[in-house]
Amino acid sequence: MVGSASTLVANIAIEEFDSLSELDNDILTLLLATILLDTINMDRNMGRGVDADEFVINELKKFVERENLFEDTQNAKFDIAKLTTNQLLRKDYKEFASGDQKYGISSITGTSLTNWVSRDTKILIGIDEYSKSRDCDIFFVMTAFVVDDVFQREVLIASGDEELFNTVLQEFVSSDLNLVELELANIEDCGLYFRTFTQNNIKASRKVIQPLVAAVLETLIQ
């Protein structure tokens, strides 16, 4: 497993072309920027990048001469000030299914849940509407942001199905995500069952949480 799908794409290019210089420099820059983002600038402490990613990064850097590429790209990614709740949920959304159960996970960078609610107290209504538009039985929102140079994560779990919600919630709370309950003030209720948490295991990205959800839902099929 690699830290970025773009690493696999770049590897194909390395194998197919005599030199990466044969490719447009914009393509090489996009590949490099994406890998740096996905691996958090190859920060090994975050547990995202592996040797294969680092090899490709070094190969791409031979042809991409741009200072502060990671910082510039990350700043652009975190700039969500003008996005609505619906746009935030759609920006980085992935959908999965286990048996008859369908679930979605939105990953949102650049804001905490608290800051999000301060902008829009109706985020639960937005989540409910978007979740229903995708026919999801349960929905997850993962936030990632930086405060005083410290990377942080939060997670919100929501569903209209009380039994399903409680089953998934129990497994999440007892998992190694190291969740701590997070209270959100002034959030408007819309009848959804939901809980919000600070996620102290910051290494656990969507790639970690999705298999956890799948495993829980598989038990409901058996």
C-alpha cells in the first residue's frame, strides 16, 4: 500500500517513459503536489507515506523546480472560507457499501467542527440533506486542521437509524481511534442521531476509518 494513488500513476510513467522530462511539467507538478499532500510532506510520524512514495517524490523533484510546493498547495486546500456546507461535504466525499448498508465519508480540511458550526449552525440539516441525496444509511464527517502548528482531527457520526447508529458508535468508541466526546454549542438539531468527537489518533485517516465501518456493518449481515 502507498500513501497516494498518484504514486502509482507516477510509477507507471517512470516505467513507460525513458525520462519523465517527456511529460508536460504541469502534469509532473500536479503529481508531486498531490503526493506531498497525501503523505503530509512525507512526515513519517503521521504514518501516511512509505518508501515507494518517497522514491517517486525524489524522481519528480528532479524535474519540478518549485519552492514551497507543499506549503502553497496545502494553504490552497485549507482555504474553505467561501464554501457552503453542501460544498464542503461534496469537496472530498467517498461512498461505500456493505451488504444493503450504504455509507458516506466526507473529509474536510481547514476547519474544526466548532468553527464550522460558528459559520453555519444548521450543519446537521445540511448533513441530513446530503446524506439522503446519496441514500446513505449512516454518514461520517472527518475534519483535519492545524492549531498552533499542531495537526488535529475530529469526527462526526450521524444517522437516522437509531439501532445502526448505536451499533457503529459502540465500536468506534471502543476502537483505537482514541475518541474524546466533543460538545458543540448552538448546533441546530434536525432529528438525526449524532455524536461528535476529538480524534486523538491523528494517524487514522479515512483509509483507516473506512475498513472499521465496513467491519462493523459486516457483522450486521451475518
